[in-house]
Amino acid sequence: MNSGNIIPHGMKSFGNRLFPVFLIFWALTAGSTFFWKAEAGGSSTRSASSRQDCQGKSDRPVRIRGGITPHHDVALGMIQRFYERIGSPEVRRVWLISPDHFGRARTFAALSPGDWLTPERILGADREACGALASLSVAGSDESLFRREHGITVHIPLVARYFPNASVVPVVIGAKTPDLALIILKNAIRDLLRDGDAIILSMDLSHYKPPEAMAAEDRKTLEVLTKLRPHGTGDMDVDARRAAALVLMLFRELGTGEGTVLEHSDSSRILGRRIESGTSYATIIYGEDRYEDSPGGDDRQRQ
């Protein structure tokens, strides 16, 4: 739950109404930049994983750790093992990105600038990052949404525990967020990233299917996710297509390398009985060579 120490931020409810203006401006000034450009292997406004200063000099690459993990309680064991693998006291900031499960967000991207009270500690929000994103026309603070968004709340205690020195930037992405809004968000997040940040996507896979159907869907989904193919997210059977597209674009541009599946399971296997209308789950990490200081875990797939 949130602590009582919430710093109030005004909601930019006009953001979505201004968005068509930005769409026209983008089409006129940068029409050659499309959501799929990175998929073709072309470079974006920056080289794959380096920053440039105002003189055009490139400093060392921004190195992040990142991954994908579920948010259903039934997969809590998988979730905890994911954090055991990716967690580190060296990380100073965690970007926690979730879908808007119930369509409550009033902008394409909702932010929570308040601190979180957890059993481990008070997990502070990174107000610099939240404030910068909230200034965008496509984003805004919406504190009330986060108290009931399980895509975020399931992870907050684990972020506090396994990243003991980190602040958090919770971001909820709406299901109807257009490509241009994702590009604006991607560019803004990229410019805010610091060496050693972590990006975590909270996402479940197939929903309301028997195990065989979920396995078939997941084979296609895991190919898209591990190979960093943002253009393929629209066809995935997951609950966070738009958030996944954002995260994959970031990982591609930052040069994290392809993903490694740690675990892949479903509700039938976890519960030990056949579920005809179940959900499937996967945990994936990116940039596997960056986890030498993590407290535990390995890359074996558990069934």
C-alpha cells in the first residue's frame, strides 16, 4: 500500500486532447520515423546503447538490467525466483512498467510519484523521473489508480527487498496507447536512464485457454519477446501488448542483447491439476552477463 507521505501532483487531464496536435507535428517534422524502424535494424536518434553530449562526443554506454515477470499470485514462486536472479544492491532505480488492467488511466501513461510503505522499508519514488514523464502530453500522475493496480502492487515489496538501495518509477501503460505515444515515452525514458538502472515489465501471457492452446500461443510470444521484436507484440496473447512494445523498443535501443527464458509455466502445472481456462507465465532476463552481483538464482527452466 502507499504510505501517507504522498506528495500531491496535479493530473494533466488535457494530455490526451492535445495528442492529435503532437501527431500532426510529428507527421510534418519526422514522418520518416516509425514505430517499426528499430525492428529493421536501423539506428534511432542515438546509437544502440550510448549517450552523446552537446558536442557530439559519446560517453560510455548506458548499461541496464531488465526483465519480464508475471503478476498473478499463483505465480508468486516464479516471481520471487526472478527477483533473486535480477536483484542487486548496485541498482539505484527500478522502472516498473505494468498494463492498465481495468482501463482506469486518464492518460496513455499513468505515474505514481508517491512513496510506498513495505515490510522491508519505505520504497521511495524517483520524483525526478516521475516529474519529467508527467510533463509529457501523453502522461500524468494518477495516484488513486495505483492502489488497485495489481500489476504494480504485487511487485513493490519485492523491489524493496531485492533492490535495497533503489527508488522506483511505477508506470502504467494503457491498452490503446498509440505508436507515437510509445515513441515519445521511449525517448523520454531513454534520456532519463542512468548506468545501472533496471527495467521490469509486469506481464502475464496467455489467458483463458487450456494448456495445449496456451503452449502454442506462448511459442510465438516467447520468440517475439526474446528476439526483441516490438512489431510482433500486437499479435501476442498477453495482457500488456503496449507496455511490452515500449520495453522491447527500449531494450533494442540500449543494446541489452536477446532475452533468456528463466521459467515458463501455466496455472495447470503450478496447481498440479488441469485448468481448462488458465493463464500462462514466463520470466525472462535481458543482458545475462550483467547479473554477476545478483544474490541468487540461475538460468535453468523450471517446470
